[in-house]
Amino acid sequence: MGVSRKTRSGILQNDLDSSPGNSLSGSFRKSSSVMSAQSLSGISTSSKPVPASRREFKALKDYARKLVNLELFTQGLEDWVLENSEGDLSDKGQFFRSPFSIDELCKLDLALEGVLFQQLYRMPCSPYASDDSKEDRYFAIEDFLHAVVNGLWRTFWHRSGPLPFFLSCPRHPGSKFYTVEKAVSRGRLEDLCGLALVQRTGSDMQVRWDHVMEFALFRPDILSENELRLSPGSICEALFYGVHILITQSLSKFSTVGNNSVFILVFDSKFAGVVKLGGDIRKLEVKSADPYQSVTEWIKCHAEIAVSPVDQVWNKLGNANWGDVGTLQVLLATFHSIVQWLGSPRKSISSLASDHGLRLQKRRMECRLIENENALVYSQQMVHQGEIEELEQSDNPSLKKTASNLKLREGDVLMLDDQQQGHKSFKIQDSFVGGNYFMYSAVSLDFPAEFLTLYVGAHPSRLEPSWEDMSLWYQVQRQTKVLNIFKQQGISCKYLPGIVASGRILHPGPCKKQSPGGRCDHLWCGTPILVTSPVGEPLSFTVARDGPFSSEEALRCCRDCLAALRSASTANVQHGDLCPENIIRVIHPKGSGKMFLHVPISWGHAVLEDRDSPAINLQFSSSHALQHGKLCPSSDAESLIYLIFFVCGGGLYSNRIPSSLPCNGGKEAGQIV
């Protein structure tokens, strides 16, 4: 059994030999079938073409053993390929089209915006390079392909964990596989024809041809008479390996992937192109006396072929042009190959590309190109000390009259100054105005896929301690303090909200504040903001819309809330304001869309020490809180009982309020519990 080790590119490979096992311009297309752009670049859903009988299976296997001479294969096909390569796209003649439209490449370019693809081993591309540099070229192409598959997998499928594939090098169809280093040590580097992307199957490191997901040819020159298109010889060699891969996959008893197409990447030390070959291998005449004649007929009559134009991949320094057409074609072909073998990605190209608008808007804000009320742009750096500051009071009467709570609309972009994280930008998605505070659903422009809860506090110029302003103070400033306590003590629980950012809003235009803790006469200057995660709908809204909870859902709600209270108690924190408005129902991140988590929010009234007073809710506060204005150890649990009773359809007791007040001695308080 082979010993595994990492090559210079960091890919795990087998050290021992293993057993055989709108279109872009300048492209062309095969003659006998009309292929849509969707069918060319999409994923085949046809079943695996398994031979119908043992006799046919043996005949196809014998046929594959005979089809090993590239020169004979090319002789029978090169004239036809050349004829189609020079076809006029305006005619209805025979030609191959590109496997990708320019729109698909543009969308992939936007989706990969900000993704780091790093080729560490430079491609030797000097015209004066000696033949001795072939070794370096192979190391460079290996490192390039590793960067491609690693970047795609980490971006669209999984950010962590081992890669489910690796790279290995054959000498010819049906041959054993080598690492580049192994081929160099054995003096077989000249025999290598390219690199295969091979699916990893458990702990078995044996490389099999029927597990080849994609193949990359590496030739000295792939251009056709210095034109930016693949030479007929390059196309024929790509088809040669493509046919072999399709045959071995149809013969495989190990592969369960129903593919009838394969992508072949064609490289030299500067350029690259893509060939896609597909078709029903069962229509191949395997009993012919001349296997090369029969495969030529199959390609001409039954195969679906797509050939991309050639474009530059490596610049004069040997670095890959990751955002250019040549590299994007390689990336998109590899993306489709991974999808064919390993299934749909967690994140689609379209979803990631749609985030481009948010990133563009953030960049425009950073460049100070937006100066209106809907884009709150900062004008200078603001430095604050401490978590919650006392702001300088303003004696400007006009400011007191005109200041009002900031109200945001869907699509507004808000920037705040977080004391620990710097400037953070958020886009408003929806508003939830409830009670005396303002809550919004928002997304961060840095991570637009995750929805967040954004609280807007009271403007600091509103000096009068009105009920509305005090409620906002509890929701923003004090809740920030409580959530920071959880964070600082390392309390992490999926049933507790987490703080994402907090700070003061950065308003458009110049800020004329006199000190770091002060404010200017702008209506929004100094307004506090709190951003938390996750987002959900209050239980009061859920019950009003959908009716009472089932017993199973109520039990789950009770269990989730108790888990949150238990986690908070490790920091000696009691919620103090449990009610249907302060419990949100969140879609379970690992569920099917019908599973929910229940998260207590609004921790601004939490009791941290004896002198703190909880919120008083005549329907849901505990009897001890109503009588004494303080919490006892079981107060949150008692409030949770009232809450569960409510979500199950129970009415609110009319006799509870007077019975719990001090004037009645609390004689009937125990009746409810």
C-alpha cells in the first residue's frame, strides 16, 4: 500500500505507482447536433451508460485496450477537426462552440471577487528558458491547479476539512499514475502528458482512471499558427483522453457518478483552453476491426464537442491572471467537474455574484462618492475610549427641538464606528418597529449572506428622560454592556444573541464635534447603534399569525429558553424581561426550514447585581418582581411558565395583577404558578 505525503503544492498524493485504472468569439462547434449554451455549460443528468451484458462489457474493455495510439487517433480525426476549426460562424456549417458564454464568465468573476487564489510556484515562461525547466513547469502547473481546486472548494462547498480530490500524473491512457517528484526521480518526466484531478475514495489512495474528474493536458505549444485558438493537434489529443475517460467510467464498478461528459484543460506555459466532450458511449461500435475508425465515426456523428478560445493564463513574471478570461474558463470548467462528481455547492455562483452590488456600494462609500441621507458616510476618524461614554451636554436649544430618533428605510446603508473593529457598514433589509424602540433586519456589507438585527438608540441630545428614550437606552447601551459581558466571559450559546458590532453612527458631511466624546449639531451625530445575531420573528407575532403552538413546539421553546437562561446564569445574569415580544423564533441553521430555535433577546433589563431593577410587565413578570420590584432566583423561570401558557393558547389572567400587588399581600399569587 502506498505511503501518502504532500508535494510542493500541498496536495496529498500517492507516492507509489498505482494501478491503471453568447458564445465567445473564435469558437466552433460539431456538426450533427444543435447544442444550447445551457447544455454545454450545465450539468448532465443522464444515467451512467453501463454496457447491457457481460459480452458487451468485455468487448468495450478490449476496445479500450486497443485504443492507445495517439498518432493513429489523430490521423483519422485531424482533417475533420481542422475543417471545423476554420468554419464560418455565420454559416450553418459544422463548427464547435465555446462551452461557456461571456455572461457566465462575468458572473463567475463577480462571484470570486475577493477570493484569494495563490499560486506560489511561478510558471517559467521566459523565451530563453532551457529544456531543463520542464520540471519547473510541471511543478508550476500542479501548483496552479491546486490553487484552482482549493479556492473553488473553500469558496462554494466547505471552508475547512480535507479536499475530496487530489492531483496525479499519468504517462498515457491506462498507464500508472505518478507524482511530479516521483516522475523526476525515476527519469520519466518526459513521458508525462498532464495532470488528472482524481476523486479521493475513503482511505484508498490507489489512483484509478475511472475516478478521474477532469484532465489537464500540458503541451509545449497549443496555439494554431499563432492564432488565439487551439491547434487541431491539441484538440485531437484532448478528445483522445476524453474518450478514454468516458470509456473507463462506463466500465467502472466503483464509480456511481452518472457522467456522460468530461472537461479537458489544455495548457502550455502561457496559454490555456478548454475542450468539453460528451456523448452516449453505448453508440460506439466496439466490434469494429479498426477501433480508430469507429471512434472517429462516433465523434463525428454522436459526440457533443465544445472548444473554447485560447487566452493567456500566466503573465511575463509567471503569475496567473486570476481575473482574466483564460483563467476564468479553467475555473468554470473545474467548477462544473466538481459539481458532476460531488454534487451541488452550498453557495451558488449567482448568489455570490449578487453580493457584488453591496461590495460596490461599500467601496463607493469608502471613496466618499455618496453624500445623501440614504448613505451615512463618515468624514473623519473618531476615537472613543471606554464601552459606554457620557457625552457632553449641549446647550443649543435648536438642537433639542430638531433632534429625533433616526428612522431608516429598506436599502439605506449605515456606517458606524466600532471601538474595537473600526468602521462597519450595514444595509437595512427590513424594519421591525415595536414598543418604544426601533429594530431592523440588516446585512453587513462585508458578509452580505447573513442577516443581522440592528438596534438604533436615542439621540444623545434628547436630555429629558422620557419613557421612550429610556427604553431605547436599555435596548442599545445597556444591552451592549450585557452582551459584552457574555462575550468577555466566553459564554457562547446558540440560544443567546451574539454581539456583532456596536458604536456610534457616522453621519454624512463634515463632523464639527469639539472633542472625541462630544457631538456636533448634526441631527444624527452620536446616535448609538447595536448589531446582533441572529434574526427572527417575535413569538407574539408568530402566535398572532399562526395560532397557538403545538405541545411539541411549546416544549422545544421551553427547553431552548431554559438553555439560554442557564448559560446566562454562569455570568450571574438574569434576563428580567421575558415576554413573547422578547423571544424570537429563528430558523435552525442545520434544519430543513421547519425546525426552529427560540432565542431570548432584549437583555437591556438584565439584572447584574442587587441594585438593578427588572422591567415590570403586568402579564409576564414574576410575582416577586411585581411585589418587590426585584428578582428572585426563580423569577425568570416563573415568567417562562406564563410565556409558555400564552403560546399554547392560554388567556392572560385578569385576577393576577391585583393579587400580586403588595396591597393584597400576594395571597393569590401562588394560584397562577
